[in-house]
Amino acid sequence: MPVKNRFAELQDEITAWRRDIHENPEILFETHRTSAMVAEKLQEFGCDEIVTGIGRTGVVGVIKGKSSASGKVIGLRADMDALPIHEATGLDYASKTPNAMHACGHDGHTAMLLGAAKFLSETRNFDGTVVVIFQPAEEGGGGGKEMCDDGMMERWGIQEVYGMHNWPGRPIGSFAIRSGAFFAATDTFDITFEGRGGHAAKPQETVDTTVMAAQAVLALQTIAARNADPVQQIVVSVTSFETSSKAFNVIPQRVQIKGTVRTMSKEMRDLAETRIKEICNGISATFGGTADVTYNRGYPVMANHDAQTEFAADVAKKVSGSCDEAPLVMGGEDFAYMLEERPGAYILVGNGDSASVHHPEYNFNDEAIPAGCSWWAEIVEQRMPTAN
């Protein structure tokens, strides 16, 4: 079945929801307005159960089918939070909140899942139960983990879970997916080099932390170049370098560097943590200083399950006519936590020729709404078909 006609009829309404969310972005767990809007819409649609406060500000809605002989329960998840970016689109509905913007399209994800929820509440043409999941704090806060830790999967008996993300550069409404490892594990490191500060005219009396840290920045690149198996994926990026003194004539007492590590396997993740500590401690000792290394493990690898990926791709082909194999993505995605608890799959839907996500000129393309809504609705109807 191609894009459902009902979503063409609903597109203007869903677009209005999306643009309202876009205009009022909220960061991390502070999705109070968005969560209230979602709960209000689910109430209007006639959902059988609506629960707020899951994972702090998450919202869960339950929609029962015409029958429940199958006993199946499927979860559909959308993220609601924005990013701490100042919008530069110039849109009529641009963010009204300084330094907050829906620069990743979560406004579109939320609106599309609301559209699917409205349709499924109207038709209920499935045998089982669908649980619509609206999650806060995907952008670094781990809201997906908090919803799982609150017992979401067990409370509603969710057996499978599906998610979606828009993808700039893909044709509008087209789909792409891959089985297995898909999005990378994302870790961070914070390293403080301590030496002996002093006058720049007397370097012999100092232990120069700037030289120490600069050597470390270069040496950390050898983890990928000389320690990792060349066919494995690993990215080590130093993204911040800050000295304790900003004066021209002072050699600083300390230097702090920060960065990220992105990997696709536990082995590479362990290797990165071990080598970062060894390299920084070794370099600091060579120069007569010390290094305090903090390594924080963030989102795990997001891995799609084989059977659910095949099913999700088949649904996408019915909606849009095709479904490509997606490339590996070295960005992180906390839907990983849900896929660790239940089998499921995560798919990409094309956003057309737009700015990339996390860019101040990005905007979700509303023309993708019918395809995204149709995919979610078809996931439910085809996974839990009625007997007649």
C-alpha cells in the first residue's frame, strides 16, 4: 500500500502541529510545553490510556485495536527535544526562544507520530495494542534510558519497538535502513594536564602544559591510525583546548582538553578508553607533569534486529516503492537503549535537499510527513493484521 490518503488529508493539520513545536523548542528534559501538547492531542484522539512523567517528561499513549487475539504489543517512538543552537532560518515560525532550536527535526518526528496516533485511533484496524512513545532528552540526556529505567517496556508489555529519523540529502519521503550496528556508541573524555606555570621568558623553570597537551592532541590520533584494526570504525576527536591562563607572557599551570570517541563495537570502545589513558599519562610523565583523565561512556551502539529490520524495510517499500541500505552513522542515538531491551528497528526517511541536522539553518521538510506517518501506521497494521 502506498502513502495513505488520510495522511494527505491530515497534512496541513500535522504541519501546523510541527510548526508550533518548532516555534517553541525545549531542551533535554524541559519539554513541558511539548509534552503537555502531546498529551492533550492524544486525549483528543481518544487514546485508551495516556501517561505522563515517564522518564521525567516523557509521554506514553496506548491505542487498542479492534481485537486483541494476537496479544501483540508494538511500541512506536519519537523524540521531542531541541538543541541549544540559535536558529538562523528566518522562517515565519522560527524559534521564539534564544539559543534553542529544533535543528534535528524532532519537531517533525513528534508531529508524524501524533499523525499516526490520530489515524490509528480513528481506524483501529489492527489486532493487538500499539504504544506511542514520546521521549525527551535524546540530544545527550539519555531520555530513552530513563523511560526504560522507569519500567516502560514491562508496564505496557511492549514486545517490539520502532523508531524513525529524518535524513537530509535523501529524496523526500524515501527510506533507508540497515541491520545490525547502525549508529555509533558515543563517549566523551575530559583531560586536565597539570604542570608548573611561570613566566614565558623563563621556560626552563616551568613544566609547560601547553606543549604537553599539544603533544597529546596529536598522539591521540594514533589510536585510529596505529592501534585500531583498519577495518573497524573509530573516531577520536579533540574538540576543546583551554589553558588556565590567557596572558601572552604566562606559561599556564594547567590545560584542559575535551573530546568525543565514536565506535561501532565493544572492542574498539575498550581500546579507545585504555589508549587515551595510557597516552595522556605517558606524555604528561615524559614532560614532568600529570594528567587527570575522565572517560565517560555515553550512548551504546544502536543495533537494529535482523527480523524487525527486514519487516521495516518491506513496509517502507510498500509506502514509497523502495528502501535503500543505509550507511553506517558515526553519530549517536539513544533509541539504542530501547533496542537493547526489545527487538526492533530504526529507519531513516528522506528530508530532501536541506541543511544538515545540528545546523542553524536546518529545517524539517513537511513534505515528508505523509510518508513518515504512513510507515508508522503500516508497521502497526501489517505486524498486527485483523482476521477479516
